[in-house]
Amino acid sequence: MDFVVRYQGRVLAIEVKSHKRQTAVPGMDAFVKAFKPDKVLLIGGGGLDVETFLAMDAKQWLP
């Protein structure tokens, strides 16, 4: 997991991949299993493209 954001008691995990093709992310899977974040964002690697993520308002990160 590259970044973890805690806001108002909620946890957001952000994983960033430098390539566009989807690959396994065992670190992300282990983090989710251990800490059960409220939301996980995958940037690149088959998730959100970087441009979309950077254009988002941070309020959109956590529902």
C-alpha cells in the first residue's frame, strides 16, 4: 500500500502502479485483509488512470 488516509474515523488505502496493465497486487490484498479499510483506490494497473484521480475532489475518495 502506497498511501493510507484516515479521515473522520474512516480509512482509505491508495495503491499506485506505474503501468497500465492489470497485475496482481499481493501487498494490497494483505493490507485489506489485515486492516479492512473502508475503501481502496488502485491508481494505474487497471484501476483509475492518473489523470482521473488527480482531477477528483478529495471528498470523492471516501463515500
